[in-house]
Amino acid sequence: MRKGGDHKEMAGINNIKLKTLKQTRAFYNWELKKEGLTEKERASYLLALKSIEKIIKEKEDSRERGKHKKSIPDDHRRAIFLNKRGY
């Protein structure tokens, strides 16, 4: 197991997970449209959908926060870092 990992590799893994979550959400929504579901099955799908929606929202929000980090110039980051240290 590698320590530190490659940032691009991790981003790819997160993209796959997000894509998979969205596919699962679509499948559960499709299943909920079936008329033959029991109340227990329907409740189970709805609970799972609620969890999936929350995870997708968190992942998408973290992606947005990550985009803003990339746009900060290095000089500005250094200035902030030095400021925190009291210099």
C-alpha cells in the first residue's frame, strides 16, 4: 500500500464513486416505480435513497470547495502561511 497517494488517482476514484452513487440512485428510483413492492421494500429503498442523496450532496460540495483551493495563487498561499506564523 502506498503512502501519500497520487492526487489525480484519488480524484479519479472519487469520480467513480460519485458516478456509481448516481447510478444507484437512478436504479432505486426506478425500483420505487414498480407497483408490486411491499411497504417494507418501499421503506427500505426510500431510506437508502435518503442516505445516497446526502452522500452525493457532500461529495459535490467538497468538489466545489476543492475548485476554489486550486484557484489561489502560490504567492497568496505563502503570504497567508507566513501570516499565520506571526511573521
